[in-house]
Amino acid sequence: MTASASHRTHGTTPARDRVTVVGGGLAGLTAAVAAAEAGAPVTLYEAHHTLGGRARISDGPYRVHEGPHVFYTGPMWSWLKRRGLIGPTGRVPFADATRLRFLQGGELRRTPPRGLLRLARIPAGGAPVDETYTEWATRTAGPAAAAATANFMGVALFHHDPGSLSAAFVHRRFRRVTGMPPGVRYPLGGFGQVLELMAARARDLGVRIETSARVDELPADRGPVIVATSLAAARGLLGDDSLRWSGGRTVLLDLAVRRDRRDPFVVSDLDRPGWVERFSAVSPLIAPRGESLYQAQFPVGPDEGKAEGLARAERVLGVALPGWRARETWRRTALAQDRSGAVDPPGTTWRDRPAVDRGDGVFLAGDQVAADGLLGEVAFGSGLTAAPLAVGALGAQRRDRGAGARAALDLKFG
């Protein structure tokens, strides 16, 4: 590892007797907390000057980060909640819950197409792995329902063509986001609030966290390492070109406007994948008083750029938010590549993605690793899988060194 002498030891504990975590986002912090809870000494290195990855929250008065501000109930939610790592949460006010709109044929509708509702009644395991979602959904509910439902799933997949992905992959996630009762939960401070609590928990457990500490290489004399970075960064660090998987490419628009009671809470574009949501409806403190803070996400194809995604977003806003341009007070834009989880092509599942265990005491965690889940749950799940493997490898290395030392003594004095 390259940075400073402090990277070779943690206090009086050599690096070979510790679990090292590279990356301080959701995957890295999950792995660090889980390994420390198992009793291992842990050091975490983050190249940025603050922790968080894509959940890193911006400074006020507009509090935003890359990607959604929500959780879905499930293993990740339960694990965090048991440890008190979520903080205060909110629910959508009833008046706003009724302001969900669907854009179809260029017009806003209050109800989704019947075919979408029909597909939502099919059990999560009812779609095949080896067909595209469009093929299966068309056969099941017709082409119009298949197209609308695939586009609706832009909210959870950040992909420009969800219909081209595995039917099983898309449908399981469709069932998660449309489940009744709704399984969505809103941390009032977004994911940034959760990351701060996770970092505090890690430090309480004795994890040493070093920021502005880029790791450029892995030394020979080291303990287990959990690489909790993007696959692109992991490829460079580990020199392993096989660390590749498909993901989404999405234009993100954070937009603040002066509040208007007529504005919708959510707009789902059913003509092409796109989603606009007013997060200040649940967390009013993320924007100044009297303003609404929206986040829009519009996936773009390989031949499209940021300008095309923003143009689509603005067209949707023109239909959904009357007079929004005159009311705009702030905006932030980004083009996010492979920053929102893996997507599985037909014939593949999450088990076909790059494995967590890379051998030789190296483990992988992150958005595109072999772990199941929706959105950030993949990073969480892979971090939680990597931690006990790394702790076990640390114990094995210590036993091997002990056996070697005893053998050397036997040779010397035997």
C-alpha cells in the first residue's frame, strides 16, 4: 500500500495482523463494522477527504447525494435498524402520497396502466432468467404493458433499456418497489445520515479510519484485504481485467424550485425510463423553507450524452411542474456510470458477477459484486459477505504463522 508509514501498522498491530478495507462507502463501512464486531482489528482507507462514496452528502442549504434517498425494507434495513444506524425516518404525508403521476403518451395520468397492475400481481419468482423482460412481459400482459412496466423500472435500475435485461432480474425488483404495504423508508437526512452513524459505530468498535489515503498497491506482507471500490478501481488495484459487469448510465438532476401546492410528489415516465421525486416532501430540512427539492434520474443509452438526458428531464418537468423554469432556485447535474448497482443480462444472475472471494486473502465488495439485492443492498450484502471471510482468513494466517514459528523452534532446538 502506498500512502504513509501509518498504513503499514495500526498502533502496535502490524498490517499483516489486521483486516484492511479499501473504500469508505456503504460497502466498505459495512465490511469494517461487521469485521470489527467479529473481533478483528480493522483499518479502513478512503481516497476522498470524506467518507460516503455516492452517499456522500453535499453541504447545505441543499442536501443531496448521488442516487435515491430511500431504503426498502429487507435484510439491509433490518441489520442497520438493529444497530441504531438509521436515525430518524419519515413517511410521505398522505396529501403527497396521492400526488403520484404517470407520464404516458405525453400526458400526466393519476393511475398506472392496467397491464402494469396485472404484472405486479405475478409472484416475484414467476419470471424466467433466460428471457428478456420484454419477451416475457409481452407474452404475459401484452406489448403496451411490457413497455410501460419496463420504463417504470428506471426508478430502480438506472438503465436505459430495462426490457433488454433478464426477466427474473427485473421482475423481482418490480415486485419490491410496488409491494403492498409500501416497503420504502426515508431517512430524514438521506443516506448521508446513515453513513455518519455507521462511521461512528466503526470508530466505537476500534476501526481506524484514514481519509485522503489512496491505496495504490497491496504489499506482500499483509493481512486480508477487502477492496470496497468500484469495479474499475478494483481492476487497477488488483491488476485483474476480469473484474467487469454491466451497469446503468444515468443523468442525475437535483433541482430546487419555489414551492407550489399543485406540484406532484412523483412523476414516473412510462414512455422512456425516467423518474422525478420531491424528497423535500418527507425531509423538509434538505431545502430552504418555501422551496421543494426534486431529484430526477433519466437513464441514457451508450450513444447518448448528458445533454440528451437533461433535455428529456426538462421536457418531463415542463409537463409535470407548471412554470418550473421561473421558479428554479438551484440545480446540480451529473452523469453517473455504473454507480447504482449491477444489472443482469438474460441468462445470468447475481451469482455470475465477480465473486467476493478473489483468493490469496483478497475480497471484493461493492455495487457490481456477486450479492443479491436492490440498489445499495448489493454493496451492503457484498460487504457483509466479505467481512467474515476476511476475519476467517486472518485467523488462518495467524495459525499458519504460529505453526511455522513452532516448526522453526523445533528445528533449532530439537
